[in-house]
Amino acid sequence: MRLDIVLLGLIIPVISVADQTCHYQSYRWNTLTRQAEFFESVTKSYADLAPHEIDNQTGCSVCIEDQRQVIIANLKPIRVCKQIAGQIEWILNMSIAEGFQIRQLRGYHVGRTRGEIDVHGRRTKFSNHSFGIAVDVNSDSNGLYENCVEFGKQCILRRGGDWLPDENPLSIRGDSLLVELMKDSGFLWGGEINGRQKDFMHFSVSGY
Ligand SMILES: [Zn+2]
């Protein structure tokens, strides 16, 4: 009986991985033109996935099949890595219950926006959003800034809207329940990442 269970445990994942088909749509960010390009629609067997197409920490890949839909309030549904979808859903709903308003959400979104730059000026590595392991909250009020080791006037807004935590209730404060619950669950907040960028909308499993 035990042997059967062990054998099943070994055989079933192998068969299902080989049989499963992966689908995803991707683009590459061109650092010279500052535009998305090289759009592609990929269909391949799970068995053919390359290591850079899978997140080590969660096991979620860039395939849409590894994502679960999450619906928060009356917002457009998002997709998140199935391993963390329940946690994300709970945290966002708790924050709303405590009075925080969520107007925009973004989860799974595949694109090569990180890593080394190729000869055409294009990024080569997948972002955290590509694996569904990152969520952006209220981007219009929680921008991505560069030149921003410490937040201040020198910071340059690159994406989203101004972060005004003392004036705008849609901006995410460092002492908010949302940040507290995210950090308790092992997520990092982009408002606290080290280095030249601050991404106040962004929460992720593995940092930026
Ligand atoms: Zn993000």
C-alpha cells in the first residue's frame, strides 16, 4: 500500500507536467526607445520550460496555467501565482475592511523588463509580475521613482502618479495595515527597497 502511494506520488507529477501545455504572452522593454516591443505569444509544453521561465521560490512559471484569478471588490479581476493567490486576496480584503480604498490593481503581466540588455537595447529577464508573484496597488497614487535612494525632491517619477502619503488616502503609508500584513506574510514593499528605485505601488515575494 505504501509503495503504491510513493509510486503514484512519483509518477503522477511527471505525467501531468509532460502533458500540460503552457501559454503566455510577452514583450520586451527597449531601454533605448523606452517602449514595449517584440510582442510574442508562446505555446509550449511544460517539460520544455527553461529555468528563467520559472520562479524558484514559488514554483510558479510565466504560464497563465500557473495563475489564479483574484477578484477584489468591484475591480477588474487580476491573476496571481496560485501559491500566493489566497494570501493576496485575504490581505487586500482585510485592508479594504479596515477602510483603505483600492482603485487599481495589477498582478500577472508577462514582460522582460529586467536584467542584462541585449544588442538591440532590450531587457532580457522576466519581471516579478511575469510569474504572478507581484501586485501593484493604486498605481495612480503610488509611483515608481528613480534617483531615489531616500525619498525626497530629487526623486524622478517614472511610472504611475505622485506618492503623497500625508495628503492622499490612496497613497500607501509605511505604517498602514496593508504594508504590515504584506510584510507579515513575507512580501516586500517597493517603498522600502534598497537602491535607487522606490516603487510604492509594488509588493512582491522576492523583492524588486
Ligand atoms: Zn509592480
